[in-house]
Amino acid sequence: METIRELYRIGYGPSSSHTMAPRKAAEIFKQRYPSAASYQVTLFGSLAATGKGHLTDQAVQAAFMPTPVHIIWQPDQLLPLHPNGMQFEAIFADGSISEPWQVYSLGGGALGEDAAALRPQVYGMRSFSELVVHCERHGLAVWEYVEECEDAGLWPFLREIWHAMLATMERGLNAEGVLPGGLGMPRKAWAFYRKATMAGELSQRLGLISAYALAVNEENAAGGQVVTAPTCGSCGTLPAAFRYVQDTHHCSEDSVLRALATAGYIGNLVKHNASISGAQVGCQGEVGTACAMAAGGVTQLLGGTVRQVEYAAAMALEHHLGLTCDPVAGLVQIPCIERNAFAASRALSCAEYALFTDGTHRIPFDDVVTVLWETGNALPSLYRETSNGGLATAYQRRMKK
Ligand code: SF4
């Protein structure tokens, strides 16, 4: 598995697969053909189906500025290896056209010219069960294995990631008004936060966790800077759960960074053994993975053993199996924003549940990841980020009445 730097990326929302990766691909292509008179970009499958709502065209245009770009939308055609395919061509002043470049947005902002594109592999253990045995034998925590595998820049990198997450949250907690996109969705984080600070203990927990997640995901929906965890659409779950636990349990920043390392390993397992792409496996791969990362990290923050960390992550993923991706109007707003708030609360519940046990359970995390992959492949494309089914069509029907 590759470094967790490929999982946590700082970039601009609303979508790691539909804005961050296409923008990066456009920047690479522009460097190859800087003298082109114009560019032609064809978006296939899910990128075309929800690209307008996800602002894919704006991301690509921004990368090619000031050179003009012609975008062709092909929602009903797929390139062979992944639902998020793109083709780039450069057109020169004499009318000649470059070789087409086909590339895929693999989820979480990653790009690949083929779906199995290999970057340097830094983790030997691609199985959580194997890691549990290794850690128990040597008295290690998950984060210590991460530290062994990554380079010396790991902790400064994770500190930058955590600070970027908190900065997004702060911006989101202080912003008011309507989100862009035409749904008329008002931001809610600031009101949740104010009400939560006045509430009793029971409501305060739900109010604060929700406020934190809403703040991050509303910033994402507005095209603000976020950190993928593991994607833009699911970027609020982990920081919300971590911030709540850090505040209420007075955890040091270093312990939060160690939890981020553990969460990164968990997200990496799903990314490499299944998928974190909503276009490929539905929202179970995005918010489900985010919840597993958050649950495992929180369990560690609360003093859990490696076995309890693995159990919490397994539960968090298991109870998101089959979750569809059906964003209304192709925007990353309904159901995405609220879904992160619920996933952050669920992550805490999974951590607490695991801590009540000794971590023994029947279906290991690795098996849940396999089932996620099988379930994702069995989902009709209607439910894999095309906005052609589910809540997206329910909203369209309602608008027609
Ligand atoms: S429904 Fe889930 S997978 Fe789909 S765009 Fe929203 S957050 Fe991403």
C-alpha cells in the first residue's frame, strides 16, 4: 500500500474525484502542451453525469486558464477501467491535434492511467488481521507500525493536515448564508454550534459533533479548502469526531496526530483492498470509510487496544454496507452534508461499543472490506454517483409537481 500522504490531501471541494483529480490532470496535460491554442476535454461516465453539480468544468477551466477549453460530456459512455474517465487533447494554431491522453480519477483525488497504477508501496501489511497479530506480538500500536513504514516527515505532515482540518472547521463554524448550487440550502453549522453551547450534556454532544461535521462539509460544498479523509464528500466525519474527543477528553495534539496515523492506515486498507470512490462502490466507500477511520482513531484516542481499534473500524464500515451514492442535482450537499454529521456520531458510538468489549468479534475488518467491494460491484450504476436514481430522482419528481 502507498503512503497515507496519498489519502490525506489538502485541496478544494466539493469533490476529490470530480474536482481535485480532474484539475490535477488538466495541470499535468497543460505542462505537456503549454503552447496549445485550445484544449478539448471529454468527461465520461460519472464525471459527466454529476460533473456540472460537482463543478468539474470549472476545475478544468481554472487549470487551463487563460487558454480556452471545450468540454464534451459523455455520461452514457465509459472508458474501460473506471467509471471516472477523462480524455485530454490539445489543439494547436495550425489545426493539428495532439495524441489523446486518457486518465482516470480513482477516488480521493488520486489519478491513474490504468486502475492498477502503482506508486511506491510503503506498507507490507495489507490485512488488518495480520497487523493485529503483529502488534500484539511486539506490543505495538497501529500508529507505531505507520511510523515504521512512513518517512521522517510523517509527523510534520500530519500536523499540517490536522491544522488544515481545524482551519476548515473554523471557517465553516463562522460562515452563514446559502450554499451555492441552486438548491437553496442554508448553512446550518453556525446555528448548531450556538445552540449546542447552550444545551444540556446529552444534546450538547450531538449538537457539537454535528456542528463540526456540518462546518467542514458546508465549506466543501462551497468549494472551500478541505482535507480529503478519505474524500472531499466525506471530509467532515473524521475531524468532527476527533475534535469532539480532543476537547472533551483533553487529548494532546500529539495523540490526535497518532490517531490520524491509525485512521490513515484504516482508510488505506479500504482504498487498496476495495475502493473509496463513490462512482465505483457508492457512498459506503466514502462516508463508510470515513466512519471506519474515525471510529478506529477515536478508539485509540480513548485508550483502546489494537483489537478494539480493529473492531470499532469493522463495525463502522459494516453498518454502512450498501450505502448508495445519489447526490441531489449532482451537488455534494444532499445527502452528503448531513450524512457526515451522522457518521461522526456513529464513529463515537462504535468506539465506545468496542471499548465495552475485549475486542473479540466474528467478522474481521478485512472481510467487511471484501463485502464492501462485492456489494459495490453489485450496485446498479444508478446508485454510484450518477444522480440518476435514489434521492436524486426523488427530488426531481418533487420539483416537477
Ligand atoms: S452521497 Fe456520499 S459518495 Fe455520493 S457524493 Fe455524497 S458523500 Fe460522496
